[in-house]
Amino acid sequence: MRHRLTIATLFVAAAPALMAQAAPAKPAAPAAKPAAQAAQAATPAKTATAKTTTVKTSAAGKLAWGPAPAVFPKGATMAVVSGDPGKAAMFSIELSMPDGYKILPHFHPTDETIEVKKGTFVYGMGDTFDVSKASTMKVGDKGSIKAQMHHFATAKGATIIQVTAMGPFVLTYVNPADDPSAKK
């Protein structure tokens, strides 16, 4: 595979958040209107695509957080900010990761833009998870990663990133054995 490196490259993934088997949100009060979409099903082996379910916001308009899809390692939570990651259109999600959370080398078929909302996001490029070759992003930092670029990430402290990309969301691990959704 070709690797295209840009100055402002980062992870996503996300993903950072996104779609293999997110748990459906609890129904909101009858007056609440849908504000976002979340995904629910996984596809075979190393590639995850999205199926969606409606996520409601609270009366105060806060994001509805739930477990991240199964394509992500356990421990992260996700909320859809706008759009539908399962459709061929722009979407934004937020991915919340605990301290030390790792996403092993992977790639996506579309470009992604990342913004750090909380904590410290550490990302690197390549087929091997190697923090010694990684870069750091702090709150307010933004960057993008090109489609098909192999990358990995970890969180220093509790970290939240916002990922904006064109759907449908797909995350493919460089090593298929690293895909948590394939391990049952």
C-alpha cells in the first residue's frame, strides 16, 4: 500500500467512534427529537462498516454517549455530533478514551479531520505501533489524515477527539488479528 504523509496528519478513528456495534441509546422523552446517529453492526474480519440507529440528545442538548463500536478496543465511548456515519455523507463524532487507550495500526478509505477536545492525543504513522515515533496533539489542535494512510493512536490522560469525515465509516486494521470485532 502507498503511504502518503502530510504535515498535519493524525489518527482518527476512528474513529476513532464509529460503527461496528455501538449499543443503541436509551429512548429519550417523547418530546425529544433525533439529534444524531450511531452505528450498530459489524462486518466480517478486518473491515468495519456502519449500520445506524437513532440517538437522542438530552433535553439540555447534550451529546448522547454510549459504548464505542466493537471495531474499537473496549473502554472508549462515542457520541454522534452530526450526520450519519453509516451513509455516504459528511458526519462528525466524538470519541472519548481513557488514559492509556490504544488503537493499533489501521486505515480508512476517506480523509479525516481530527480536533482534540480534551486531554492529549498521541498519534503516529506506519504499520507498527511505536510511540517513540509518534506526535502529540493537545486541546484545540486540529489536523487531517489522508485516506489509506496507516496510523495508530493512544491517549495520555482522559482524552476526547472529534472526528469529521465522509461516510460510510470504515476502519481496517493493518493486521486483521488486531481487530477487536473479529475476536469472539
